[in-house]
Amino acid sequence: MKRIGIGLAILLTIVMVIPAIITLFASKEPEVSLPEIPSPSQLENQISISVYRTEGKRVETYPIEEYIVGVLSAEMPADFELEALKAQAMAARTYIVRRLANKEFKDVPEGAQVTDTVQHQVFMDDQQRRAAWGQEYAWKIQRIRQAVVETQAKVLTFDGKPIDATFFSTSNGFTENSEEYWAQKIPYLRSVEVPWDKASPRYEGEKEFSLQDVEKMLGVKIAITAAAPNAWYQILERTTGNRVGKVKVGEKTFTGREIREKMNLPSSSFTWEMKNGKLLVRTFGYGHGVGMSQWGAHGMAQSGKTATDIVTYFYQGIAIEDYHQWIQ
């Protein structure tokens, strides 16, 4: 009996201890080692950027590379390819350096050089990043910092000056010539094909409007007939980037940009269809379409292109230079 008791005790110990040991080792996830990236705020020879924080109504000052971290965090998803993030970092840095070089501060409160909104470039500080990213903060901030550090001080130039490095989310398959959306013809903002954007969740969209709403937004009277349900409008021109250039609605003519802004559409690439007495608007792409497509940059990086490949594709004939020659 004594032997049986000892045997049972050993068996119980095995049954209780072994699973605990297995659970202990199984629950330990392998540690992911993140690359050593210096803090952008500690990089040498930086200028300072004074940012008007809209919510707190105050001006905060950051070293430029820390400012670019805040812009990149807000303007492009951190899980995009590293080379796309680097391209975006150069575009964002070019934007602020151009403002500083031209001393363009009339549109900001006194003491500031830029705001933290879409009026200029969206910016998130570290507290906002932690709140937005939660448990993903560590790897996301590491990628953002890497993109900024690896492009430190680099800006995009044309004819020896920082460019107007415009960017947007998603194209309709092509970017747009600057003068076909805005008034000015800019030699480096030319239409290029962007087949990668079809992977974007914003590539296609739909909106539905009542005829009364359309008439109010456009200031026109729409007459629909059963014999010719689409005769109330006519596409007069298309742009190089296959967006609506001009469209006649009733007795008025609008540019595609005007339609986009008046009807709050994501893109000036759209089609119209009358359905059950309502206007169904189908859009392609998201944003103005001029400059660098962010989803296009991501797709190019996935296909093996570098940040240099990306920016020189979307901004034709540019160079990459150090900003210190304009601003000390």
C-alpha cells in the first residue's frame, strides 16, 4: 500500500507540474529586436520649426527632424513600406523648408511658421501618437524614425530650389498635370501612370444625392426626361490624367475641381448615373491627384523601388539635396 501511495504521489506531481512547465515556456513569445535608431531630436545641425498647435492654441518648437516624425506619423500609415515612408519624409521636409526659404508665414498666428492641420501638414506629437497607436506604438515609431533618420536633411529640388512637393492618398490610375487642376503649369508636376493604386481601399467610392441637393449645391435647374435621362449634363473635356476637365450641367459649365469641391467628392474623376430618381456618383481615387500618390509610393516600394525611384517618378526632373544651403 505504501508503494502504491508513493506511485500515486509521483503521478500526481507529473500531471500537475509538467503542464505548468509547458505553459510557462509556451507563453513566452520570442523577443523582437528592433534596430538601433537614434532619436531624430538628437541629430546634429538641425534648425527649429515653430508649430501652431490648433487644439491648445499655442506655439510649440521642435527640431526639424522631430517635426518630420510628427508629420509622417499623421500623413502616412506606419505600416507602409519603409521606402514609401522615406519618400514621404522627403516630401514633408521639402514642404516646410520651402516655406522657411520663402518666409511664407502670413497665414499662421504670430510666432509660428506652420500649423498642425491640413491647411499645411498634419502633425502629431508623441502623446497623440501613443494614444492613436496604443500597443503598436513601439514598432510604428521605430519605422517612422528610421524613415526620417535615413533621409536626414534631404529635400527635393528643381532648378536649385525646393519644390512644391504636393501629395495625396490615391490616384484613379494616373496623376494629374498641375495646370489641369490648379492654374499654374509646374514642370515637375506631370501626369504619370499609377497602376499600383488599384490596391488602395480608396480607389473606388460611391455617393448618392437627391436631385434637389444637386441643384442646390451647383446652383442649377436639372430637367430629367424619360427619353434621355442623362441629357441634363455633358462632359466637355477630360484631363491628361483621365479626370473630368469640364462638364456642362443645365446651363452652367464647371471644372471637375469645382464639381468635386461643391459636391464634396473624394476625386474629380467620377461618373454620374440616375438611379431610382437619385444621382449615383461613382468616384475613382482620393485627393487632388497632383504630385505623389501615397498608395502609389507604397506599391512601388512593394515592387522593389527605392525612395529615390519613387520621388523621381512622381516629381519629374528633380534632384535630392541637403537643405542647409538655403537655411542655416
